[in-house]
Amino acid sequence: MNYSLKQAKHGVIETICGCMYSGKTEELLRQLKRCEYAKQNYQVFKPKIDSRYSDTEVSTHNLQKVPSVVIESPEEIYQHLKHDTQVVGIDEAQFFTPEIVEVVSKLANHGRRVLVAGLDTDWQGLPFGPMPHLLAISDIIRKQYAVCMVCGDSATKTQRLVDNSDDILVGSFNMYEARCRDHFDPELSLRKSKAPQQELNI
Ligand code: ADP
Ligand code: TMP
Ligand code: MG
């Protein structure tokens, strides 16, 4: 491949994780803003599947946005990487295939600061895609917390509100809300689909 990864000596992997609405993307954008003050060159990547608020930008739920390079597979990062990029931001990392782990490692091993944001757990409360591996190899981990929509406590879980048991289901306020452990009910969406049958049995 004709890309150059060689740069400064010490790279770093920083993973920002948490449930939906916890401020992962906000934190990513905050870090990138700091890079601007530090006059560091950065590039941001996101998976194509995330077309929620914008096709081409990384966006927070309150519509703060930053332009991004849209990719389908992790290796595409190499093709788009500029030789003078010092900081690489990646949002929605949970959607990538396991190859993201090697790409992120390589970038850091060749001197880049890699900021990775993604959901640590899915709608069932289980580890999501490559996130557990990314967390394991990270130098720095930031866990973000949302507010539980039932009781107002700190939320670490994402409650799916619709009847769907796919691992990947892109969406926001009409489909998901943040919940604390007490109010998280992973069976809720499954029960919703069974509800008419249960009613007949009563
Ligand atoms: P993430 O990428 O983690 O899903 P974002 O950074 O896109 O989150 O958005 C965080 C913002 O979402 C908060 O600043 C707040 O304005 C909004 N928000 C909506 N619902 C909640 C909630 N339940 N708890 C905290 N923030 C929420
Ligand atoms: P967010 O963390 O920036 O809010 O984005 C999370 C995205 O992940 C959002 O499009 C919904 C999606 N998602 C799934 O595909 N499966 C899941 O199990 C959960 C919880 C979220
Ligand atoms: Mg986000």
C-alpha cells in the first residue's frame, strides 16, 4: 500500500465509551476543538451506516457537527490518511468489523493519537462489536454517562423502545433512551412483539 504511517514516536489510543446520549460524540468533538487550539492536524472517520443526522458529518444528538470521511471498512482509513495527520478521530466504532482493532493499533504504533468513540454495550446490555477489544488495547479510556429517562440517575444502558432484535438498528430519540441499571429492561422490545399472544393467553 502506498500510504505512510510513519510519524512521531509515541502514539496513543483513547477510547470514549458509554451508552447512547452519554456525550461520546460531544467529547470527541471537544477533543478535536482542543486539537485546533494546539494547531494539530486531524481527520475524522465514520461508518457509512451512520446516516442519522448527516451523510457526511459526525453529529451529536444536539446537532453539533464536524466534517468526516465516510468509510465502509476500517482499512479505508489508510487510503484517506494524510501524511501530516496527527490525530485520527473515529465515531460509531461499534459498527466496524474486527479489523478496526488492527488499524487503530497501527495508527497509534506509528505515532498518531487515535480518538475512538463508540457504544460499549448494545440493546441487550452485551459488549458491542469490536468495542471490548478496543477498550482492552486502549491507553486511555473515558466512560461517559447519560441521564436515566425514568428516574434521573446516571445511565449506563441503552433501552431499545421498538420491537426489533437486530444487533444493528440505526436511530435515536424515537427508538432508544438512556436508562440506569434498575430501569434497563432488555426484554422490553421482545415482549412488545409477543404482547398480542400473551393477551390471548390471559
Ligand atoms: P452520544 O454520542 O453518546 O450518543 P451525543 O454526544 O451525541 O451523545 O449527545 C449528548 C447530548 O444528548 C447531551 O448533551 C444532551 O444534550 C442530549 N441528551 C438527550 N438525552 C439525554 C439523556 N438522557 N442524558 C444525557 N443527555 C441527553
Ligand atoms: P450514539 O451512541 O452516537 O447515540 O449512536 C449509537 C447508534 O447505534 C445509533 O444509530 C443506534 C445504534 N444502535 C444499534 O445499532 N444497536 C444497538 O443495540 C444500540 C443500543 C444502538
Ligand atoms: Mg454519538
